[in-house]
Amino acid sequence: MIESQNPAKDPDPSYIKAKNAALRLLSYRSRSEKEVERRLRGRFTEDAIIQTLSDLSRQGLLDDAAFAKEWRERRERFRPRGPAVIRQELRKLGVDREVIREALSDFDASANAYKAGSRYASKLSVADANVFRRRLGGFLHRRGFEGDVLGQTVERLWRESLDPLHGGVDADEQYD
């Protein structure tokens, strides 16, 4: 991991251990500065933690703006969530409100709701519109989608479930 580059002025052993621990954490996934700080706190000296965070930030390995954007993109790609849920997750990870606001500035809630909802809707085998709307609406609401976005997505997916071109049943065959 990190070795002493200057034998005349050896760094604090606690700093070396703290930096190695931080690099191990960052090897799994990117993290917020606060998240790394919380994981190091209590295990290393305050000076070692401050120096480690400063060095990692300077090297570009700790960047809350890049982390927040990456978190949002990962959510969009693999586990779509509404903006409120993503905002809450990032706050819990210690990201500043302004950084979160910037990361979510071009967030497309409709596209994410559709992506999340279409996966779930394809598993629903419900011919009753009210049951479909209730189940899909609840699913999307639990993932942080609200209001018009939720309603429009549910209606769009209901119409698509009836359209044979989207894998739905043909309206004539629905009640055979």
C-alpha cells in the first residue's frame, strides 16, 4: 500500500496505517469523505485521519461531488429510486446538501420510475386495472417516486400491459 518514500523524515506510523485502511475501503467502491472519516475514527489518531483525508482529497481519491454523481448513476442503472430516496441515502453517507442538489440537478424521475416500474409490471399478471394500479403504485412509492411521476408511470405501464406489442394481452383475448 504505502511505504515511506523519505527515510530521513518517516511519517507517523498511525498515518501510514490510516491511509492503508482508507485505501482498502476505497478499493471496494468510492466513498464520501465523511464515510471514510467515520470508518477511521476511533482506530487512528485525529492528526493521522486529517492528514489521510487531506492527502486522498488532494490525490482525487476522495471527491464528494464525483461520489454523489456516481451513486446516482449506479442507482439509475441497477436499482432505480426516486430523487427523495437518493437524496436521503447521500445525506446518510455524509454528502453536503449543495453537492447532492448538484448531483440530482438533471435527474430524470420519469425515466427512472418507468425503468423500475416496467420490471415489476412485467411480473404482474393482473387483469384488473385497480389491482394493477394499487400494486405498481405502492411499489413505486416505496422506492421514492411520488405525485405526477408515479401516476403517469402507472397509467403508461397499464396501457402497455394491454398492448400486445409490449408483451401485454390483446384486448380481444383478455376476457376469453
